[in-house]
Amino acid sequence: MTAPLKPQLRPARGIVAGPGRGQPPGPIHHQRVLPPPALAPIVEHLWLVRWEFPPGATFEAITLPHPVAHWTVEGDESVVRGVSQRPFARTLSGAGRVVAVKFRPAGLRWLTELPAKHSRERLLPAAELLGLRPAPLSGLPDDEALAALAATLAALPQRDVPDAQLARDLAERCATDRSITTVEALAAVAGVGVRALQRLFEREIGLPPKWVIQRYRLHEAVEGLVDPSRRDLAELAYTLGFVDQAHFSRAYRAAVGEPPSATLARLRTAPGRAS
């Protein structure tokens, strides 16, 4: 039996309460675990979602995607989800389980020569793209299913990809360094020109650097709206590097589908939320 993986303790980012979204009609179990050392350069974590609803009940789950790909296994379907610029919405019903791998930025490039921009906004059969054919997971407990998925991925050979490593490190720098709010600032960190940085990100990550920078700032915005001590929108916009609240509101609405004021109003009235 494959040894269980260690749980990931850092909280998830990018979970969005979509317009009109209420409480789920039944239990939803979320689980995240760290990858084994062999996968640490390319995988952020493995995750699992399991739900069980009464007949006829549904729930729309919405997330604001990171600039990364995922490998997901649900029943007999095994697909690689390329990077996406759109919110991910999924209507859950009945009972089900998804077991998945969340790659780090550019993580797929260790495993395939396909430029990341060619998998953007696409679902690709994992067997065709990477030769991934995991053992059936349906009968396995959650911990064993996650470990089995990791073992399958760890068995693949990894390419030597210095450009992907650079792109990964730069993207993750954007996630943690609030001083990086422009492509020019990131290019200075990388020691390359703006055009070279744009080509690097398109090829290795599949998205423009400007989009990646702004997406990480919007993840912080979602966290800021949830935090009762940080709910002044003008102050939040300034903290995240936007010119003003209007620019922030437009970017947030384009990404999430509603203005930040609407998200904030719902959070203030949601059960169990302190205002």
C-alpha cells in the first residue's frame, strides 16, 4: 500500500462566493495534501473534493483560478485542465468525488514539450498528453486515492527545463511580493526585457505576465473582503497596487462576475460571518 501524504496546512486561496450562492444542501469534504519530494518542484499540492447531496439538490461551486494546470480524475474521466483566465464554475449534484493534482506555475513543462499556451482553456486527456493512466481510484479511501495519484505522476520522467523553472519562480514571486504590480517591475526582477518576459510566460505558463500579476492581487482581494478588519474597498485597492477603487472594481468584476461591493454585502449578511 502507498504511504499516505502529509496534509497541507496553508489555507486555500481563490474560493469565491458567487452571485446568489447559498449554503450547500449536504456535506462537502475538502482535503489537500503535500506532494512527495520527487514532485515538489512541479506540484503545489494534491486535492480531493467529495460531496453527498439529497436527490435533486444542486450547488454551484465557484473558484478564481490560479495560473496553473490541474490533473483531475473523476470516475473514469482523467483529464489535464490547462490554465484558464475564466472563473471555474461547477454545479455539484448527487454524490461524487474528484481527486486531483494542482501543478505549480509552468509545472506541466517538466512533463511535456507542449507549450503551455496550447493547453490554455482546454481539457486534454491525461493519457494522450502525459501517458497518465492511474490505477482505478473509485474503490480506494480518500488518503489512498491521493497517494495513488501522486505515485502515478512521480513515475513519469521529468525534463530539464531551466526556462520553466525561471517562469515558475517569477510567477510565485508575484504571489508573495506585493511590490510587484507591473510587468516592468517583474522584468526588472528577472533581469530581462518586457518582451522577453512576455514570451517566457506565454510559452512556459500559458498566460501573459500582466494577467498573472493581477490575478494574484485579486486573490488577495478575495481574502481581504473575507477579513472583517480589511473591508474598506478604497484602502484595499490601494494596498493591492490599483490606481484607484474604480480600476480595482472593474478588474474584480471582470474576474469574479460581480463588483467587490456585492461580495462584501453578502459576506456581511452570511451566517457565521463577523462584520
